[in-house]
Amino acid sequence: MRFTTMRLCGGEALMAISADVLDLDMDNASVRLEEMGCVIKQKDDMMAVLDWKGMETTIYPQGKVMFFPLKDRSLCIRYATEILEKLI
């Protein structure tokens, strides 16, 4: 997968943005994430918020994944790939 990244929250968070526009079914994605052992803190049609490797992680249907706190761009892309490959 290919991504661009964006710094958010004064540089404390990173968002990986998939080069391919996805259309994730957030209900299905939440079930898969829970099967992976993730605890979903909040979910609706527009996003799912969960803990991933000690970070608050938000997944959006378009294939965007935000990690807080995270400053390493290569880790951001690696983690987003790990998550999205299991959801698509």
C-alpha cells in the first residue's frame, strides 16, 4: 500500500492517508479489529477509535489512519499497512 502522511496535533500525532481511496464498512472493520484483540473505544459510520500498540488510533472509511502519540513517519505507514491489510 502507498500512503502520504500528515502531522496533526502540533506534531504529536501522525495520519497515514491511503493513496487508494477505500470505502471501509466500519461495522465490519470493528468486528475484525475486535477479533484481532483491539478494544474499540468509540465507533460510528465515520470512524472507529481504538488502542493500537499503546496509541489512540482512529480509522476512517476512506483509508485514513491516525495515531496519537506518534512522531515516526515510517512507523505510521507500517502500522497503517498492518491494520488496513486486515480490513480490506
